[in-house]
Amino acid sequence: RKEVEQDPGPFNVPEGATVAFNCTYSNSASQSFFWYRQDCRKEPKLLMSVYSSGNEDGRFTAQLNRASQYISLLIRDSKLSDSATYLCVVKSPGGSQGNLIFGKGTKLSVKP
Amino acid sequence: NAGVTQTPKFQVLKTGQSMTLQCAQDMNHNSMYWYRQDPGMGLRLIYYSASEGTTDKGEVPNGYNVSRLNKREFSLRLESAAPSQTSVYFCASRSSLNTEAFFGQGTRLTVV
């Protein structure tokens, strides 16, 4: 099992749709969780951290389920500008990843 | 506030040539990272430096060397470039183990 797994997509949705991404991680000792956004030919940028109680930032909601070892990102009322690749990132102890482990990303395309 | 600055942004090398990718951060972060990103592979860690004076191998270190010159700067060197090293390279930094990483704008390297 890979350390962090995401559905690669692409997710093609119309404007205004609600879309959800899931991410699973293998190390139960993982400590911190993040969602990053990466636009085409740009660097990844932090979208939001994921807290144990779940958290919301405008149209974006992140959830963490430690028992099942998965993280989710919900985007409501999708905008054209939400089109990007969304990376799930997990901080785990030890390993060769410098503690930050990136999923391969889920591509979202929002259409008019 | 410049954040993480990488140079150059683009580079074409011939097989066997050497070059150094430069990275500097002005956020007083302890940890710095070098990643490569290839289509379908996601971000893979090459080397990281948890603090000034220390460096460690990541997932794909072969063919690369690094130097943590001081707290601000972390360079990546290709001693003898190979076509397999054609990729987009990202430098990143973060302040502590539980915080997010900030990325530079990337270097697009082509080895012919």
C-alpha cells in the first residue's frame, strides 16, 4: 500500500457543483495533514490544514478520519478558478520523505 | 516578502554537463527540501536538510548532491546530467515539523 493515495481523476464538473476528494494514508502515526493546490506549471501552494475536528474555509471543508486513515476535501459551489490539481499531504514520523509525504494529486476541471 | 526563490527558472543541459540549482528562503525556516516532479509520479523528495549543517537523502537521491550553505540557502547539484533527470525541480522550506511547506516557483530542466 502506498503511503498516501489519491484518486488521480480527472474530475470534470460543471460550475456550481459540489465535488469531494478523498485521500488515504498508511501510517497510523501520522501527525499533520494538509491539502495543497497546484495550478498548471506552477508550484504547490497550501490550501488548508486539516484538523481533527474538521475545518471549513469558505467553500472548502476538510475532514480527517483517524480511525479509517483518510482525509477528505469538499468543494461547494465550484468555480472555474477551482480548476487545478489538489495534493493531499501527510506528515509522518521517520522515513525517507523528510516527514512530508505527498499524494500524486487529484485533477479537477470545472467547466462552464 | 520573497519567500522561497529558485534560480534558474529554465535550463537546457547536454548529457554529461553539470549545474547547480540555487534556492534561498527569507522566512528563517529550519528545514529545506528539494523535490522533482514528473508526470504521473507526483512530487518525489531528492534531499532534505532538517537544519543548517545537516542533509539527508530522500526517495530519489542518486545523481544529485546538495549543500546547506547557511540557514537561508540550499543548493542542488547535478554532477553529470542525464536525460532521466529531465524534470521540474522544486525547492521548499518550512519552519518546524508541524507546519506547512512553502515552495519556490520551480526550475524546468531539460537534459538532451
